[in-house]
Amino acid sequence: MEFLKFMSVPTILFMVIVAPMWITMYYRSVNRSTRSLNLEDRESLEHMLETVDKLTDRIATLESILDADHPQWRQQVSRQERGEDSSGSKI
């Protein structure tokens, strides 16, 4: 009977203080490890980045073609964004 009384205090302390902290820290570490990208997500992200690079190159190529063929196209686009017509007056 003395042994049970002796062990009841450490058991209660373990259950009240140590066990909840242990469980909390365990699930935090599990959550952090699952937050990282898996292989499929990483490959998908790499594919999207390659696509963005290709599209950026295409836009630069199209802008250089437009600059060569129609040097004033940038001013025309900015006027249209401001709401002006080709004569310079507001629409």
C-alpha cells in the first residue's frame, strides 16, 4: 500500500504536466513534417516554374517583334489605358 501512495504523486504529475506537453510537442513535429512539399508537389511546382520562364521569354520575344514593327505601340497602349483616343483627346 505504501508503494501505491508513493507512486501516485509521480504518476499524477506525469499525467498532468509531462504527458500533455509530450503529446503537444509530438503533434507539432508531425505537423511540421507534413507541411513540407512531397515529391509530386515539388515536381508540379518545378513544371509551373519552367512554364512561367517559357511564357516570360515568349512575352519578351513578342514585345521585341512589336518594337521592331510598330515602335509606337507602347504609347498607344498607355493612351488606351488612360482612356484617350488616337488624337490625344479624352473619350
